[in-house]
Amino acid sequence: MRPSDCTRLGGADLRTLLQLRRRLRDEIVAIPRDQLREVLYALEQTRRWRHAPPPPWAPAEMSRGEILRELKWRLDVAALPELVAAARVLDRIQQARAAARLRSRGRRR
């Protein structure tokens, strides 16, 4: 998707953007702070790549509540490629958490 494509979305892209935005807003509240930082980092890196190769960036040291506020604000203004990148990171985090849960259940038996 070219940067000029981000200004006007078709119906399917707009629906995808709204669904991803809602999904991310609902699911980020259940993950730990370090993993929230990963989602924030993915959003920022994708936004920066749309304009030019990004210089190194690290989120400022924030509490979990501050990161949640920042993420929710960024989700409201993010373009579709940024939301897709954040959703990929969230999927990876959730898969890792599910695998860890299964491993811990296996140890208890």
C-alpha cells in the first residue's frame, strides 16, 4: 500500500480498519506492560516507515496506564498498515501466552 493509498479507503479496507481498531482496543487491556510496549513500538515503527527509514526509537518509560492511554490515542489516529502491524504483534503475544498456559497446565498434572 502506497502512502497515497492511505488517504482514501475503500469499503473493505475501511471495515478492516474499524475492526482492527476495535479488536486492538479491546484486547490490549489484558496484556502486561512490557508487551504493551511491543505493540506501541510496532505502531510507531510502521508509522515512521511510511515517511522514511526510521531512526532508532524507544518508548519513554511509562506506567501501564500511561501506555494504555497512549496506545488508545494512537489507535484512533493510526492508518491501516499501522493497525495491521500492531495486530500481528498482538497475535504473536497471544500465541506465546497460550503456549505458556498449556505448558504450565501440563506441569501441574
